[in-house]
Amino acid sequence: MAKVRISSKILQQSDNLPPNSLDYLEFDFKGVTFRCFGILHGITGGLNRDYREFIKQSIKAIDGVKLAEKGMKQLYRNCGIEAELEDWAVLRPIDSFVMGFQLLADPRSLWMITIDALREKFRKHDAFITNKRTNISDLGESSYFHYLDEQERREIAGFLPSQQAISNDLKSMTHWYSAIIPKSRHKKIDHPQWRRLLLLERVMHIPCRSIHMLHYALSYAQTHSHQQINLLIGETHNTDMQFLAENINIFKSELDSKQLNVIQKIIVKATNMGKRRTISKNIIFGLKKINYLVFLLMGAASALSLYFVIYVILNN
């Protein structure tokens, strides 16, 4: 879709029809042209049925190689997605453990995920339309969201500017205990279905996933001799990636030694994963994924054990 930009305030007062397809950010990075399509994927692929259909039709219409954030190949089946970017690999064992633990230990997490998934599955139309454009935060589940400038989208979603968000996230990965300290890195989140991010965002490492996916995609493109590649990713990853592609050297020069060490590890891992073709590299990849799942399950088991201990105490 050609870039048509309308501010949220004008959208509220206009009678524009929804866009026909997803827009994208386009930039070059180390000899490869990237087209990044930001998607409000929620839990089920979109926050209502109309939006999910809008996304599916948009993806089907995209020409060329299509890579996607982890999970999207299953969410948008038969849409021609070639491979996933395996962004889970950014998580450290402590992050996976804490994520598994909190999902079961904090009643809010399971409740919000369950309610949000059901709401997404059964809601047909987006609230921006049904509420007659009265609430800007309703754009968070609407195709109209893609009329907005990418920076305004970040503001509505409550994300900091890319440079600050990525720098903060890298800093949080320099110490293992940062996964336990409940420090939020969002400014605000207006849309109720985005608030669940606040529960887990300190261990999800959304900005660092952008670093990983950009370099994974670059490595994949170079390995397969692709000059252009389409990335289907969650909204805000697109602006993070564009910032990194255009400012990577300057950005790295401003990091401290610990942050620089973290970003280098992410880049090396992503590069190696993106170009894996041999059996030995696929085995290493499989072992890393098993390690991620083991710590995730250990965290969940620890939470269940906590409930069991409470049950025993209460019944004695």
C-alpha cells in the first residue's frame, strides 16, 4: 500500500474508508532491501475477526520472500510465509524461567491472556468503528491504525523512542537479576488488551528481539542470495529495525562495554541461526530451543509447586 498518513485526531473527524492493505517501512541494510510490515497480532493473530482477515489478505498479496516473527506462520496459515525469525532465542534461561513462573504464579496473567484470547476470537468488528471513532486507543485493534505515522503508533502503544527503548533493554540484560526486579519500561498503555505486556515485558525483551530478527533476516537473505525480503513482525519492531539499520554504528559507539557485549552476542547468535543449513547447525538450533522450553517449563512447575505448598499448609 502507498504511504497515506493521517493523524489520529484527523482520523476521528474524517470519514475515510479503512486501508486496503498493510503498509510497510522500507530501508536498506548491508546490501539487502527490507520491507517491514508492522502487525497488531495480539494472541490469535489480530484483535478482532475483521482485522485478522485484513492481515491475511494483505500477507497473501505481498510478492517475494516472506519471513515472520515466531508464531505467525501458524497464525496466518497458507499465506506464503517461508520461515520464522526465531526471536525466542534472545531470552536468557532466567527470562524463560521467570516468564513460565509468572504466567502461572500471577493470577492476573492467566486471566488476562484467557479473556483477551476469547475476546479476540469472538469479536467481529474493531471498536474504533463500532464506537464511532470516539476513542483514540481503539485504534489499537483497527486497520485504521495503519494510516498513522509509525512514531505516533509507538506513542499510542506506550513505547519509548527506539534508541531509548533498545538501550534500556540492553542494559536490563547486563544483569541476571533484572528479570526479577519488576521495573516497567513502558510510558503507558491505553488499550486494555495491551496491558498484559506490562506483566511480562521485563523478560520479553521486545527491543532486543528487534536486533535479533533484523540480523537473522539479513543472514537468511545473504545465505539464500535474496536482495529483497519482506518481514512480518509485531508493531514497534518495524521502527526499531529501521533505527538500527540506519544508525547501528553510531548507536553501538554510545553503549557501555556491558551493553556492547550483549548486543554483539545477540547479533552473532542471530547471524548463525539465520544461515543454518547443515545438520550440525540444525542440531545446535534444536538444543537451544529445548533449553528455552526446559527453563520455561521449570518456571511453570515452580509456580505449581508454590500452589501445592499453600494447599498443604491450609489443609494442616
